[in-house]
Amino acid sequence: MKRTSSQNTSDRAQKKHNHRPIHITVGAVTPPKAPEKKLKFGTSNYGNYPSYYTTRHLQGDAKIDHRVDLLDSSLFNEKRVLDLGCNSGNITIALAVEYKPSYIKGVDIDQGLIRKANTNLRVTYSLSDPKEERPKKFDLSLQSHYFPKCLSNMYGLVPMTVPPNFERTKFPWTVEFEAIDWTEEVYNPNDAHYDTILALSLTKWIQLHGGDKGIKSFFKKVYDCLNRGGVFVLELQELKYTKAKNLQVDVADFKFLPADYHDFLMNKLGFKSCKDLGVPKGSSSSIFLYTK
């Protein structure tokens, strides 16, 4: 039986495949790459909502934020400020632009949010008006700037690298972000202290995860980290949660409730005075100022 040309071509291809050299690597076998480990605090179980300032907490008619608008600029201008639970850094950046602190640091437990905060800082700096020290209206969502946001996508961001001896006295170099669980960091009395410490929408999450002991330790550390005469800005949250958050807690297990915070801060820790600023528009939590 006569073979067709297509059969001959198929046979030649098969022979060529069978005679391909086999390469054998001698030595240690490289194991397959392990899947990238998820961040320890990658869910919103700590209040670290990824789109907090664009979906959950909107600016509305506030100058910056209805909570921050209750605060006098003297708490920030030329002061050392610590913003605890800063999320994506929107308020931290807004305070730096509007009130010119000598230094402001934002910390959050979520590494992803801190990466976003550093990007937000660079974008805000890159797209700001170089002739104006502060914008006429600061957009807390960081979606609107003097220059259109597309420019940063087209041409990249303005470099922020400076020499080691550079005096960081102007925005954006007065701003720093760090991903840490601040409640677990050991207090060092030799570290620089702060004039103002902010705890906005934070205390509930600390107590839900750390219990009564955790929130008391947090308050004690805040007190220790303040300069004498410094101010602790506290948003007093209700202690509640939903089972959807997968939190293994029961409110009945807590004996130290938000109603007890004031007595602990004043009589146990020793804050000298307290001022109730009331409930901001659109909120159900009061803002208190505790002065050391």
C-alpha cells in the first residue's frame, strides 16, 4: 500500500521528537515556589476598611472631616502629631497640608493600607499647586487635585528622595507612615514624644481584639507618649460588633465599658482636664480632648 505524503511528514516529525536530547540537571532540585503569604491583618476585622474615605466615610460639606473640623488648628500647627489607625492616610495628609505640623506620623496595622497611604502622599504632592501652600478646598477622598490625576499615570510621580541632611520642615517631608501594631510596640521613654495623638474610630477595635486589658494598656501608652500639656483626641465609640466580622468575642465578657473610660483616663492615668466637643455631624460618637 502506497503511503501518502502526509503520512511521511507525520513519521519524520515523530522521529525528530523521539531523538530530541534529554537534559538532566544534576544537583539540588529547586522546590516549587510557595504561594505568597497573605498579610496577617488583611481583612477588615480591625476596622481597616480599604475604601473607607470613598465609600464608608464621606467628606460631605466638611472642610476636611466633620470630626477634625471640631479641632482647633493649634493642636497641629508646628506640633508633633501621631495619627493612630490612620487607614490610607487621608486625614494624616489633610492635616499636614492644612495645618502644617512640624512632624506627623500615621500608623496602621494593615500593611496594604500603609502602602496606599505612601502612594496617596506622593500623588498629593505631585499633583498639588506649586504656587499655593494649601488648596482652597481639600478633597478628603484624594480624588481631586490641582492637576488632573491622569498626569501621574502618564508621567509618573514627582520624586521625594532627599539627601540625609535635608531639613524635613515642609510638606510632604513632614509626613511619615508606618505599618505596625502600635498596641504591641514596646514603649521607649527615650523616643521622641508627641504634642497631639489622634484615636479616631479606633478604640472599639482595640478592645474587641485586646479585651479590657488591651484597651487599658493602649490608654496608658498614649499617656506615656504625650508631652506634658499634650492632647489626646479620642472618638468615643460604642462597644459593639457583628458576627459577620468573625470576632470571637462577647460584649458580656467586657467589664470595662466606654462609660468607664473617662474615670480611668482622669483618675487612674492622671490626665489633667477633659473637654467634650460633642457629636460631629453625621456621627454618633462624641469627640473628647484629654490634656496631660
